Amino acid sequence: MDHLIVDGQAQLQGSVSPSGNKNAALPLLAACLLTDEPVILHNIPRIRDVEALSALMRSLGASIEELDAHSWRVTAREIRSRELDRDLCRQIRASILLAGPMLARCGEIRLPPPGGDVIGRRRVDTHLLALTSLGARVTYDRIFDMRADGLHGADILLDEASVTATENAIMAAVRAEGRTTIRNAASEPHVQDLCNFLNHLGAHIYDIGSNVLHIEGVQALHGGEYTLGADYIEVASFIVAAAITHSGIRIRHVQPAALDMTRLIFRRLGIDWQVEGSDLLVPQEQRLEVLADLGGAIPEISVMPWPAFPTDMMSIAIVAATQSRGTVLFHDWMYPSRMFFIDKLVAMGARVILCDPHRVIVQGPSELAGEQLESPDIRAGMALILAALAAQGRSVIRNIAQIDRGYERIDEKLRQLGARIERHAA
């Protein structure tokens, strides 16, 4: 199994371009099953999750042609199978995103339980609530058997603002008969990307970006061409990499508006940047000091649904805090295992207290030392790379297949900035 060797405290410089948004690529690929006409997608990230989903789509009968390294033509002229491969589904959480398009297009799908990161229970109940509201029938006996004799519009109130459940509901509703309202809908940039993409293919989705979506169903969608935006989680990772190594870098071709809340939170850790057109310039000089709450109280950084601070940034924010002067409490109520990489930071010398599965207290700055590490999930894996960049000495990071699921050539991109990071086969 490949591993990364990182020699820390190298100065970064130059510019880097982030890949397309992983969390947009997956639902947009799934949505290509809604039309029998060709769809061209640009800026597709070449990561393991995308490769796994494309393999699932091919197994259903879709044709996926690579036009260049990051552009694919997807044609789902015929759907030959209604059953998904169990081993492929076990690899990724996003396999469940095929439920909505397949019910809308074919009226049935047999879906093994989805896999993905081990960060605690990730319920699928909200997906089932949305799809059954639109007319699907679901039974479960170690596999989800979903069927529909024709979907119909409905007024859906999601019991949580789940991103993937919202996306499944949108994809099913665009070809359902009649009008659908989705309340308590997620509104992350990748959900907006999906809505804009579907409208480009002929769907009628209104109030995009709000938490109440209105959809007028159509009988068919046509083909089209669409470009994914930059992965704002990857952008934030590069920002932290520069700040904690006291480096100045330029991050090109980003969507600055997607980072507004991230900027508010990172400023509380003493990290900021400048916007120049579609580029971000991270200056070498950063304050790196925790901004206390009124009266000197210890501040709390908590995740919430969009447009608040996203859970996928929690791990990298914790690493940033280990290098900022002061004390801060982090609270991620969404996933009970999100914080279970903290012991690895403590082994490197970080002053972090794990209060419970959802909360940690970080006191910085800490001098980190190189360590033998293992990546437990995508975001924690990136956080460990960042910690290794800031550490004195050499770190070895194993199980990097987890990182490769969400970050394209991250070692190459960091190396082009001057990081001393190498990939080695076991």
C-alpha cells in the first residue's frame, strides 16, 4: 500500500490550481443517467470516489468517454442493469446518489448499503423519506429494493438538511409528474451546481441557493456541456498549508464567494487572504492568534448546515488551531467519529483535549514533531498531511488511499509549491 513521506517545515511558494469539486462531480455524474443524450462534463477531478462511481455507472450501461484528462462525455442511451455491484458500493458513500436518477429513468434499482468514510453512522432515512414521498416503494433485506410505477410531485419536508438526500430528491423530482417543493433543503455550492446543471439540461428548478426548492417536473432532459467549479475544501487546505508553514502562495481559479464563512472562521484563528479576481493570495505574514470572544471567553467553532462552517473543514481547522496562539473549542455534532484522529496530533506534540466524541479543546501554538501516522478518512488524512508539513522532522502517512478518494495528486501539487513530500509504494 502506498504511503507518503513528509519532511516538515519547508517553505512553500508559487501558485497552485485546485481540482474540480469532488462533492459536485459525484451528483453531476449520477444526474447524467436522467437523459439518453450525451453530456460533457469539464474539470472532473481524477480521484478514487469519482472512478468508483463511474465504474458503477458503466455497470448499469452508461458509456463514459475521456475527452481529455479532466473532461468526460457521458452517454446513458440504454440502461441494461438495475442492480449495483456490492463491492463497488462498499467503496463509496455516493453510490446512493444513483437511487434518484434510476427511479426517475427506469422505475427501479437494487442498491447495496453504501460505504464511505468511517466517521460514525450516516443514516439513509432522509433519502427514503424523500423518495417514498415522490412515489417510490422501498424494501430492505440486506439490499435496498426500490421501485416506482411513475414518480409524482410532492411537498417534501426533509427531517434534516442532508446534502445527498437533497440531491437525490432533486434528481428524482425533475422528471416526476407535477410540482415538487423540497423544504429544509441543503444549499451547499455543490447542491447549487447540481441544480444549475440540471436546468442547463432542461429542468425547471427555482429558488436555487435557498432551503426551499421548487421544481416543475419535465418528461425528458436533453444533453449539454457543463464545467464544475473548484473544490473549496481543497482550496481551504492549501490556505492552511501556507499559513502554518509561514509561506505565501497564490491559489488560482477559485470561487471566492464559496469561502465567505470559511474566511470568517479562519480569521478567528488568525488566518486571512486577499482576493484578486478569481485568485486567492495567501500572504506569508499571518497573525496566527485565536480571537477570543467578548470578555476573553474561549471561542467555539461549530459546524452547521450551509452557509455556516462545513463539517468537511473541521479537521483542517483543528490543525490550524494547533499553530495559533490561544485556546479554542471545536464542536462537530454531525459525526461521532470525526474527532478520532486527534490522538495522532497528540502523538506529534499538539496540546489537544478530546472532551467527548464531538468536541475538542485546542491550545496553541504547539511544536509538532514528525510521527508514524495512518489516515482514517479523507478529511483527517488531509489534516495529517498539513500537520506533517508544519512538524519538525519526518512523518510517514499510511493508508493514503483514503486521501486519494477525495484529493487529486495532492502530493504532486504540494511538491510543486516546495513541500518535501514523496509517495512510496509499500
